[in-house]
Amino acid sequence: MASQNNTGRQFSKLSAITIVATAAVSAARFAAYDGGHATSAGGVKDSQGITEHAADVGQAFSAITTYSGLIEANEAFAFGAYLKPAADGSGKAAVGTADDHCGRALGAAAAAGQLVECQVVKHQHPAA
């Protein structure tokens, strides 16, 4: 799906980090600190950024850490929605809340599988 402000798929990567994959990772997913896909479980499974490329175990990949990247939707969501990694461990973007998120949708997804621009934001998790 196109960005809210542009008719094509776009993103604005300001910085990225190199991570060595500890599990196979796909492009356009939330990347975890442990080298796999992020989940909403938190801890080392928190999102460190958005993967730019796929990688097999032991291969290096880059994850966008500042401003925005393309993310694959796990479900439909609206422009401006808070996003977090899906609970299934796929690293896809699921709807978050103001108290539980790591990104904001800069476009809308009508269905799972669509690529949408996601703004990387400071993690927010519910108080324990």
C-alpha cells in the first residue's frame, strides 16, 4: 500500500545496524535484538529495527533503526496506527496501542501481506 503522502512505496532510512542472523529472517519485518524476528514478547525479542533484506542463519543483515522502513502487515491497519511485532514470531506488523508499540504506520494496510511505510519509534510497553 502506498504511503499516505506518496503514491509509491517509500521509506526514509536515516541509519541502520548490522545484525548476524541466529534464525532465518525475512525482509520487511521487525528484527529482534537476538538476531531473529521480533515478537510482542519483549526482552531480547523486542524490535531493534526493520529488516532490509532476508538472511539465513549466520549471515549478516541490516535493520533500519532511524526514521522509517517498509514493513509487511500481519493484519489490516489504518494510517497512523501504532504498530508492534506480531505475537506469532513472524516479525510482521500488528496493531499496537499507545501503551504497547515500536512503530507508527505512515500508510494503511487493507490486508495482511501488504508492504507499508513504518516509522520506527521509541519502544513503549505496558507497566508490569
